[in-house]
Amino acid sequence: MDPLLAACGLLYVAAITPGPNNLVVLRTAGHAGLRGAMPAIVGIVCGGLLLLAVVALGAGAAFATHPPLRRWTGAIGALYLVWLGVSLCAAGVAPRHAAATSAALPAGPLGLIGFQFLNPKSWVIVLTVLAAMPAAGLRDYLPLAALFVLIPTLCLLLWAALGAWLARWLVRPAVRRGVDIVMGVLLVACAFLLLIEP
């Protein structure tokens, strides 16, 4: 199989399946609409590109030679996701905590760029795609960079459209609390699934 095609497939599957980034975009679009989710999408895509650059510049080799480093990075990221998930569940159960929870969630382009470095799924995606399509020089990274912009952007736009579609029901406080609880549980589940990945 052509390495570029393999990288496309891996990136698509990783970007379209539920994960922390998709859940943040879904929730943001549900609260602020499709246009309101655009800064989140920009932050996630830019963060993915920055993470790709960091791994390409040597972090990938560090993970390969020091497996505990990868485990510790994954564990710290998973703990952060669990904290976010529990905060969302708490906001759903006790609405008076909702404002504090919204402030705790990664928001805006800069917050979501940083979120990529705490998101274990982002590390797994970058390391897996680079393993499927090793690059020898800068010229080899250009197609990968294009894929890391195009595929996640399209997938995140689909999640944002779903969130915007759900917005009509989210105006009801009971529905919003229920969605916060479900999103919180899904974030916690993502954290545990990412921890057990090889």
C-alpha cells in the first residue's frame, strides 16, 4: 500500500472517531453555533501541526528510545481528560458549577493548541502516522502537513455541524445538563481507552 494512502486512512479514522477534540468541538458548536466553533477547529488543527513538528524534530525518537516517557506523557494527558470529564459531569449534576467548568475546558485557538500536547489521542495519531510514512527530510513532511490540515479540518467541521444541529435542544437546561454529563463520561472513557492502547 502506498505510504501516503496509509497515512490518509490512519489520519481519517483517528480524526473522525470520537475523541477529546471532537467532543470539545461538538460541545462548543452546541453552545456557540458553527461559526463559534471555528476558533476551536483552528486551534486543534494548528496544535496538530505543531505537535507533528515537535515529533518530527526529535520527540518521536525520544519516545522510541525511552518508552516510559511515552507512558508518562499518556498518563498525564489521560488524567487531564479525566479531570475535564469529571468537571463536565459535575456541571451537569450541579448547574451552579457550570460556569467554572466552561472556564476549565480548553477554549480558543491558543488553549486548544496547548490541549493537543495533553491529549493522548493526538500523540498516538502523530506517532502512528509518522511510523506509517517515515519522512527523510523537510520535503517529505509537506504532504503530511497538508494531510494534518485537510483531514482533521473536514472531520471537525462534521462534528461542529452535528453540535450546531443539537443546539436547538441545548437551550433547555435539563437537556444541556444531560449532554454535559454524557460528554463528561465520554471524555473519561476516551482517557481510559487511550491509556490501554499499546
